[in-house]
Amino acid sequence: MKQAHHLSRIVISTALGPAGRGIFPYTLWPDYLRFLRAVRATGTTVFTKSATRFRRGGNFRPANPFTWKYIQRLPRMGMLNAYGLTNRGVEALARQIAKSLRRGWRVIPNFYPEFAKGLETAAKETLQAIEIYRQNLGPAFSALELNFSCPNSQEAIRDNIIQGLTLTRRLRECYPNLYLVVKLSVVHPYEFAQELEALGVSALHAVNSIPYELVFPGRRSPLWQAGGGGVSGGPAFRQACAYNAGLRTYVKVPLIMGGGVTCREDVHRYFDLGADAVSLCTLALRHPREAEAIVRRGRC
Ligand SMILES: Cc1cc2nc3c(=O)[nH]c(=O)nc-3n(C[C@H](O)[C@H](O)[C@H](O)COP(=O)(O)O)c2cc1C
């Protein structure tokens, strides 16, 4: 595994699916297809949607129309999702990612350690996942993103932080040269980011979609029965931006800033705050033409 892994200045986060080369049925949409071509042609870094060690049936299932309600559009180019990490498991997805790499995509796998199974199991499964990526991707496997998304109660956040730090320490011991990106949520305190930096993570990515009740306080989420869901795109920008501005003052490690980008001005804003790279997700699904323009301009 190589030490240095250079991210492109604009990166795509999860909007190209678990293999990192496009999501069906978006691939039927000509604008999205054009965007995909631009991502590949420009060598833009793509973080996949999260994999878990084993197949996981979340809330949203592409083949079941009754579950499509778990992904909704919000005004101002926003989205609300309670996807629930539906995925085919790391073995199947690593093979798909290997295919993407052979076809010229620049893909970094995103893995979700299932802390709900207990720290020991989550750690064992994460180490197994890394070996599976190594076997399938070979020397092309040099980087991994860990999704430390976490729920919103204080106890859950505390546990998530302890588990996240313990896992990161173990991974660093076993794989000192892996380019390790940790993805944060707005509910993670900045001190957590500092501790991750001290453990030697290679980059931090902030932020994941924002719990509905934080973006719309006092309002009940249309997906309240599924835990409320996460808000992304335009309605998330203000909070994501404020979080990132604070985060930059706490850590020196490279930062991928994202959350709520809907136009070039938002990208500028993140670079002005000191981002090393800026991530796009919802924009690629809501307005792929604008996402394409941003990707083609690179830094903007
Ligand atoms: C439908 C959907 C599915 C997502 N799935 C994942 C996921 O599997 N893993 C992850 O780390 N982030 C996931 N995200 C979060 C995005 O990667 C991104 O961090 C977040 O949406 C904020 O960026 P944005 O406002 O540019 O979309 C998902 C977002 C959306 C809208």
C-alpha cells in the first residue's frame, strides 16, 4: 500500500453508488451520464456508498417501490434520506470496485463499521473488509474511508466516539501506510477530530447528511418513523459550513469539506475556509449539469 494518495480537489461522495461508477436508475438520465463521463475523464476521486461486512437490507431497496419513500426531495435542491445502508456486503462490492478501477475510475471504498454489533465484532469485520479489499483490488487499494455516522442521543454519541477511536488506533497499528479517511457527522465534537488526528488519520471528511431535527428544529420529519433521516443538499449547507469552519481551526490534517454544495459559489466558500478538497453528493443526483461543470473546472 502506498503512503501518498492524492485526492482530486473536487471529490464525489457516495453519489456514484457502491461500486463508484454510477447508480441505477440515475444512469438512464442523460445529464447524469454526462456527469459520469466527466468524473472519469477528469480523474475525479469517487468515494463509494458505504459497504458493510455482510449483505444488509436497509430501509430503501431499489427493486421495491414501497421503499422509495425513504429517499425524498426537499426544496432548495435538498434531499432527505433514511437509506439504512442497504448493500450487498463487502465481498460482492469489492469485486465491483475492482472492475471500476480496471475501467479507469478513481475509486476509494467507504466502509461502515457496525458498532451496534459491539466493538470487537465491528473491529474484526473492518479488518476482514480491508483484507477483502486488498485481495480484490491488489496494489490499487491504498485508501479507505470509514463512515462513523452516528445517531443523535448523547450516550450513543459517546459510545460512537469511544468505538471510533479504538477502531482507528487498531487500524493504524495494523495498516500504518493505509490512507485512512474518517467521515464525520455534525454531532461529533471537534475534540473527536483532534483525537483522530493524533492517531494519524490521513484526512477527515465533514460532513455526512445532517439529522432532520437539527436542520428543522421543532418539526417532525416526514420519515420520523424511520428515525427522521438525514438532510443533504441546499438545506444542509449553512450548518455543514459552520461545522467545517470550526473544524478547520481545530485540526491541521487535510480536510475534505462538503455538505450542501449546490453551486460553484459554495465550493469557493469551502476552499476559502481552508478545504483541501470539496465533496459533492446530492448535487450530482439533483442537478448533475452543475455537478459536471464543477468537476470539469476542478478547483472552480
Ligand atoms: C441518498 C443518499 C445516500 C447516502 N449514502 C451514504 C452512505 O452510504 N455512506 C456515507 O458515508 N454517506 C452517505 N450519504 C451522505 C453523502 O455522501 C454526503 O456526505 C451528504 O449527503 C452531504 O453532502 P451533500 O449535501 O453534498 O449531499 C448519502 C447521501 C444521500 C443523499
